[in-house]
Amino acid sequence: MNRILLSLALSLSLAASAARAQDIDVQAGGMGLDMHIKVRTDPAPGPDTEPAPPASSPTEMADSDFSALTAAIDAESFSQTRLGVLEAVLPDAWFTVAQVGALVDLFSFSADKVKVVELARGNMVDPKNGFKLLSHFTFSADKEAVKKLLK
């Protein structure tokens, strides 16, 4: 009896591994025992199966939108309102490091320039290039602050 069950299990296992999206029909009988087992297998991924699309990564702001953003920042007179324009777009905006550098250059005071990096650092599509932002700062203390922000 154990031999029959072992043979049945082996046959079922081999049939299941060879099958693709089909029913497996296993019948066993003898010694007063009749069995009929039907198993549905899931299709195995094959060459015809398309891989899942890669997770979409954010893309930088289009040039026309970026130009509109810089014009809106330039239209404001005070630092706080200029920074407020940037803060308003940040939930959905993504920037290249070059774009962040251009935003930094729109501000006169070093504290505001550092604040731009602080605000935009989580929305950069190429953070590995963050070191390029250092060239937009004059004072070593500001450069050190930017380095800390980018770590």
C-alpha cells in the first residue's frame, strides 16, 4: 500500500512539474483501492510572458515648467515669499542637480541659498551629483552645511 501511495505521489509530482496551465488527471487502482485525482496547475512563466514593468522613477521638471517656476520666484520681492513659491511646488516637483543649482543662484543671501538645497534635496532625480551644488556657494561654512544636507 505504501508503495502505491509513494508511486502515486511521485507520478503526481512529475506530472505537475511538466505541466503548463493544464489539468493533471492521475488515476491509481489496485488492492481494493481506486483513486482519481485532478489537479489544476498555474502557468509557469515562459518566454511569452512579459516581465512586470519597472517601478517608475520620478522625472525632472520639464524645461518650460522650470522656466515658469524661476519666473515666478523672480517676480517676488522678499526672500520668504520667494522660498514660499519653491515650497508650493515641492510636493510634486522633481529637479536635476543642475536645476537646483539654478534655483540656488536666484537667491542673494547665503542662508536662503542653503535653504533652497534643504528644501529641494529630497526631490532631486540625480542626488549622486549633489556635489556639483557646492560650486554655487562662496563661503566654506555654507559649503559644509550643504554637504551635511546631502549626506
